[in-house]
Amino acid sequence: MSWREKILNYFDGRLTNARTEGFNNVSKLVQKRGYRYKNFENYRLRNLNVCY
């Protein structure tokens, strides 16, 4: 019952956060694989490359 309003809002607007969750999952995967990245800019570029 606590999620009722949020679930019903989906049927009004048909919007989800699936894309955001997907990007978060990919970022976590890149972070696990890329433990050797010392430079944040390289890590950021790798994320952008994988996501797009």
C-alpha cells in the first residue's frame, strides 16, 4: 500500500527510471572492471564510451 501512489502514477504518465537505473548499473560494472583508473577523467570517458 505504501507504493500505491507511485505505481498508479506510472499508468498516468508512462514514465519510469529504467534508463537511469541502466546507466547506474553500467557505471558500477565499469568501476568494478576499471579499478586501475587513477585519473577520474579517464574513468568518466570510459563510462561515456560504454553508455553511448
